[in-house]
Amino acid sequence: MPGLATGEHRAGLALSEPGAGSDVASIQTTAVKDGEEYVVNGNKLFITNGREGNVFFLLAKTDTAIDPKHRGISGFIAEKAPGFTAGKDLNKLGYRGVDTTELIFDDYRVGADNLVGGEEGKGFYQVMDALETGRVNIAARAVGVAQAAFDDALAYSLQRETFGELISERQAIQFMLAEMATKIQAARLLTYDAASKKDSGDRFDLEAGMAKLYASEICAEVTLDAMRVHGGVGYIKDLPLERYYRDAPLMIIGEGTNEMQKLIIARSLLKRAKARG
Ligand SMILES: Cc1cc2nc3c(=O)[nH]c(=O)nc-3n(C[C@H](O)[C@H](O)[C@H](O)COP(=O)(O)OP(=O)(O)OC[C@H]3O[C@@H](n4cnc5c(N)ncnc54)[C@H](O)[C@@H]3O)c2cc1C
């Protein structure tokens, strides 16, 4: 942990594979026990920090026969060593300040004491727990990107004149600004609500799902509207705006797609309703 805090270690989450993203339980990477070590084989895809990172939370199957299959998944702290290499850098639309790569495990040996929790079969639950917190993080990032885009749009509307008047005086622009600001504030409040529910120690799957779903969707809408307010200059790469627009979609996809969030939200609503009787 101190190494992570100082930046000496850079970490990543090695979960997704070519054939398993939303459907995590279908991962194919295996970890086979051999004395005091596990031998890992398989490929991961879309791993952020894959090239520059040196330590990863790795999900692998320690039991390929068990039903349901998510019970056969275990989590390991995997440090880069022979047999564990980064593959191709992926050419992303946005989030270009950090690398995202394939990871290749070819008879990579990891110590049995690197098994998280010291027990096999807990990895799926451990990662689902982490992703719940991650969804609050994504929601906060989406609010930040949307706010930055809005701030730029507001400032631009106060300096750009057309037909002898500032565009901020036009009702069409005012309506866009009003809707953008309202959506951002709603997303911010959902995010605070999810964060405070997490702090309370209660289950917060519903709140985290709602915050992530709404904040990421409005982030995509707001960044596009901010571009509309800027007219042609908004489409030019000289301004940060086009980066906000390119970064927004990842928050719809990452940490569980928004379609998966809707399933989680509905499941949680129904469970809570049934518990109330
Ligand atoms: C830039 C980037 C960085 C990433 N970083 C990481 C990382 O660091 N670590 C990591 O492990 N992963 C990472 N990912 C992977 C990311 O988590 C997955 O891409 C994401 O979970 C979706 O999985 P998938 O791509 O396999 O899509 P799929 O699961 O194949 O989904 C395809 C479509 O089907 C929909 N869908 C799937 N199942 C259902 C269902 N049951 N009901 C309704 N709709 C459904 C999805 O919502 C989506 O619209 C990253 C991805 C990107 C693009």
C-alpha cells in the first residue's frame, strides 16, 4: 500500500478478456495450483495501466468444473514477472493519458500467498464489491467532465456575438445552458447520495448504479451540447472540449455498462420491495 501511495507501484484491474466483459463469470484464464504456487495461463483485454503498471488484481479460474461458474473464480495480486507481459496498446477514442492493453499470461507463476483472502472461489465477490465503489468514482468523474464542458460553454456564450448580440442573450442558448446545469446538479446529488450511502456501511448497489448510469449519460449529452454552443470552433482540437466529448463514452461503458446498471438497479428495487413485503 505505501508503494501504491507514493507511485512506486502502479496498479491495474485485470478482469476483462476477449470473450468476457459484462459476463465476468465466463473468463477463461486459469490458475492451477502447483505446490506453493499457481501457474496462470490466459489473455486479458482492455487492461488500463497494462503497459506502465507493475501490479494487478488478477481474476482467474481456480476451478473450471464448479457450477455456478463464478464460484470457481479467484483473485490474485499479480506482479509483473517472467510469463506475465503486456501485449498490444489499444488505440482508444479517449482517455489517451493512460494506456490500455492486452495482458498475456504464459505459465506465469504467482505465489499461493498472493491469493486474495487466502481462499479460492472468492474472486468474483471481491471484484463485484470493488466495482460498486468504482461506480461512484465513475459518476464523480462524469460530473467533473460535464462541469468542465459546461463552464467552457457558459464562458464562450458570454463572449461570442452573432447578429450584433451575445449568444448568451438568445433563448435557444439559454435553454441549453439551463438544461445542462440542471442535469449536472442532479448527477452531482446522485453521486453524493451514493457516496454517503457507501460511507454509512449499508448496501449501496442501487445508489451507485443510479449515479453511474445517470451521470455518465448526461456527461455525453452535456459535452455534445457544449460543442453546439461553441459552433464550429467546438469541433476543432485546439480546445479541451473535443477531449471531454471523446472521454465521455468510456464512462457509459466502463465499470459495468449502463445496460448492466439498469439490470442492477431493477434487481435491487425488486429485492428491496420484496423484503418490505
Ligand atoms: C478504455 C477502456 C478501459 C478499460 N479498462 C479496463 C480495466 O482496466 N480492467 C478491466 O478488467 N476491464 C477494462 N475495460 C473493459 C470494460 O470493463 C468492458 O469493455 C465492459 O465491461 C463491457 O464488456 P465488453 O466490452 O465485453 O462488452 P459486452 O459485455 O460484450 O457487451 C456488449 C453490449 O451488450 C450489452 N450487454 C451485455 N450483456 C447484457 C445483458 N445481460 N443484458 C443487456 N445488455 C447486455 C452491453 O451493455 C453492451 O452494450 C476497459 C474498457 C475500455 C473501453
